[in-house]
Amino acid sequence: MVKREDSRFHTIQILTEFDRGNPQLSHLFSDYFSSHSLPKSERTTITHLVQETTRWRGYLDYVLSTLYNRRYKKVEYRLKNILRLGCYELIFRERTPSYAIVNSVVNLAIGLVNIKAGGLVNSILRQVDSTYQPDIDTLSGESSVEEISSLTSHPSWMIDRWLRHFGFSNTIDLCQWNNSIPQFTIRRNQLRIDSETLEKFLTHSEIDWKKCEFDSNFYFVNRIIHLRNSDEFKAGYFSFQDISGGMVTNLIEGKKGDYILDVCAAPGGKSTYLAERFGNNITIHSYDVNEDRLEKIKENIKRLRLHNITVEKKDATMDHYPPANTILIDVPCTGTGVMAKRADLRWRRRKEDIQEMQQLQLAILNNVTLSIQSGNEIIYTTCSLEPEENWSVIEKFLHLNDDFYIFLLETRIDSNFIDNRSAICTFPPRDNMDGVFAVKLIKQ
């Protein structure tokens, strides 16, 4: 009999739902936890198991397919995820006794599938242990795309692209970055708390923290769940944001009386940082096309006690925008620069998405720039590593709009993060942050 309160049971339910509809894991977690009353500690365990089993599913499938005597690809979703979970735990969770993992997962197979499935799971998983950990050192520039794909747990089409664009060494580094437990940073709300007080709180809360070298409002931290549940977070003393997002926001100078538009603003990290930096000296209008995501912006504004941001629904591909000194366009993208923090994203993306995103990005850029006046600026940014979504978009736009030029970035941004054409261009394993691209365009 399956114990419904068992973390592995809930993990299998979420993993199977992901396979059936391929939605975002964040949405699945939200829906599942809202309909199941579970203690925080168990939600944490479930989230970890789901994220890591998803992160490693390509490699897990590779291992399981070598042990499965029949066609592993034909196995139905639920049984496949039971096998994946058991395989993940046996390889990567060495502190848990192997017999306990196998017994628990076998009981899951019996309860959720049938007795025959339990026997199958038992016979396969008894062959797996921590010696099956992926040996990346066996890979070389001569390795096949399929071999690299299997051992790094990334789709083969993605590996093929990255090898061509970044080379073997950078591709391996990027995959290893994506497969590591992600690092997180918080951003101090300078309107609500000073550095010394925030640092005392972090130390008192037994948080390992380190201040960012090039933006003193950002801190590397651990114990994310503890921080997110803290009274200090609820009081708006800090937000979770990657350093790269703050760097992009720092492209905006913001003079007193300026109007700034953030036209793809949700969940509001860049808008709220601008509001904290400039206070009531500027006015910020934040827009998004998605009603639910607009609510998230409003929640963040309220939590941070900000008063100079208005929120409105608009479609950046077609709606009209008011005149502004600066328009920030954080366009929808494939997100290949943030895959360490979104374990499911590599499996939801298709090769075709890159060109589709480029078309959407050009549509947004061409529409929004209709609102910009001479002397004012556009910040175009993505969290993608793909050239088609970055410089290719800018080149296509400038070819059709010769009244815009690229602003040459100067001392405000560390030169280590600027490419030879004056764009912010970060590479996660090299720069220790999410991958972002950003260009400032000025209308003549």
C-alpha cells in the first residue's frame, strides 16, 4: 500500500504531471501544494527531488536504458518516473541507504502500477549504486554529440548548437554549471534597510553570505527557503534577484523627473530595483500581457513599500505606449542563460523555439520603439545565450531603423562583462551569474 504522505509518492505525481503536459515546474508546484496540505519540510524535500530528478533525467534515462531489457522509451510515464527517482537517489543521494531507497520505490511501483512493475523496478535498481555517477572526464572534443548529451543530461540539439557556438570546453563548463545546485543572490532594498542591519540579520540567521564586489546592494546567500519565509523578506527588506538583472538595470542613469517604461516587466525585479535606486525622483510604468504575472508585480510593489510604480496590462507586440525617457524591454526568450535555476527548461525547449522567439522579439522591439523620441533610449535585454536572440535581433532592427545607434557602455558596468561591440554579455560558468545580453540603443 502506498503511503500518500510519503515524499516520494508526491514527487512521482508531480513528475508524471510534468511529462503529460510539459508545463513549468513552478506552476506545477504551486498548483500541487495548494491542493495538498503538506508541512514545509516535506514540501522542501519534494521540491528538491522533483528538481534534481528533472535536471538529471537525460542521464538517468541513459543509465536505465542500458539496464532495461526491453524498449525503455515505450515505458509509460508513471513507471518511468518511479525508475528515474529511484535511480537518481541511488546515484546521487549517498547518505540514504540503498536498501531503503529500493524498498520504498518498489512499494511505490506496486501501489501505483502493479505487482509485476514492482518486480521490474526491484530487478533494475538492484544494479544501480553511486558508482554510476556521470564521468564527465571521459569526454573530449572527439566525443559524439549523443555521448556528451547523455553524460551532461542536456538535449542533443542543444549540445550540438553550443559546441558550434562556444566550443567543447565552454559547452562542458556550461552543462556542469546547469547541473550544479544553483547559487542565489538577494538585493537589499536601500529604501528600507541599511547594509549593516541586513548583514547582522543574515549573520544572526546563520546565513552564509558574501557581498557582491561590483554592486554592494547584492549578496550571495544560502538557506533560500529560510530567507523566503522570514519576516524580514515579508517586510520588504530584500528581494531575490540575480546579479545580472541588477547589472542590466544599472544601464539606466535615471535623472530627476524621468519617465521609465518596463514593457515586459513581470515578475517586476528590474522595475522594483529602479524604484529603490531612484525613489520618487522618477516615475516607472510597468506593463505585461499576462494578468497573473501582473498580480505578481503588484505583490512585490506592496511588499517592498514602493510608491512610484504604476502597473498596467499591455501587449508589447501591438499596443501603444506613452512617451518616455527610457524604455526597458526584457523580451521573452528561450532562457538558456538561466537553466541552472530552471531544471525543467532544457526539456521544454525545442530547437524551433529560437527562431520563433526571434520573430517575437523583433515584433516587440519594432512596436515599442514607435513610442521613443529623439535623444531617448531603449534597453534591449534577454536571458538567452543564443546569438539569434541577441546580436542578430539588434542587427536586423538597426538595418531597418538607421535613426538608432548603439550607446558605448562606459565605467558604470565592469568591462569584464562587456563584449567587443558594447553589449553586456555574460556567460554563467565564467562570470558566476546568469547569462544575460543587454544593449542600450539611442534614438538620434
